[in-house]
Amino acid sequence: MKSAILSVIHVSQAAFGIYNLYLASISISNLQGYEDMSKKAAKYSSTAEQQLHKTRTTQASGTIALLFSVVSSIYLIFGSPGTGALQGVAGVNLLALVAARKHVGDFWKSKARVPVPSVGDYNEATKDTQEVRLNLAYLIGSWLAVGAVDLVF
């Protein structure tokens, strides 16, 4: 029973993680359209330079945490580690996802959509990034469930 429950959770984690990697890739692609303009602004403004740096690092941290979660889930679908290893994988994923969610949220949660016609891709990137941030919470919950199922059964 434990194996069946964990398999369902891991398959769900992998599928949901892949969907979020897709959203993150769209967001990154949309933001890259503003990269040249941001680099030019960063030459003259330390604030613009900081914003560019934070944009890049938050996108990277969210993507890396998602990728690690997906790889872990796929590994656990096909492998059967002992309780200690499973708890370790769940714990590392929890830490990575919580840290990424905080990092992404600290920068992106206050970003408003810009009501200017020529920045539609930026607005889409903001929306997608906020959706990924929300979905990181669901993945955090799923890794908590993995740990709980492993301990209870």
C-alpha cells in the first residue's frame, strides 16, 4: 500500500513539476526579450542593475528547485530507497523548494503588471512567475506528504 501511494505521489510530482518547468521556460523566454534594454539601463543605474540581477537569480533558483524536484520524483518512481534515503530526498526537496519560493516571492510578489501596450511579454512573465511561485507551495506539500506516508506506513 505504501509503495502504491508513494508511486501516485511521485508521478503527480513529476508531471506537475514538468508543467511548472514549462511555465518557467515561457517566463524566462519572455523576459529575455527585455534583456538588451535591461543591460543598457544597468550601465547607467545601479537600481536597474540590481533588478536585472534579481530577475536572473530568482528565475534560476525557481527553475533549479523545480528541476531537482522532478529528477528526484522520477528517480523515486523507478527506485525504492530505504526510509532514511527517502526521508533525506524529501527533506532536501523541501528545503530547496521553500528557499526558492521565498527567494522568488521576495522579488516577484510585489511586481505589478505594467499597463503599457508594448510590454505584454513582461506581464505574461510576471503572471507565469507568480503562478510558479504558488505551485511551489503545492510541491512543498507533496514532499511533506511523501515524508508523512513514509513514516506512517
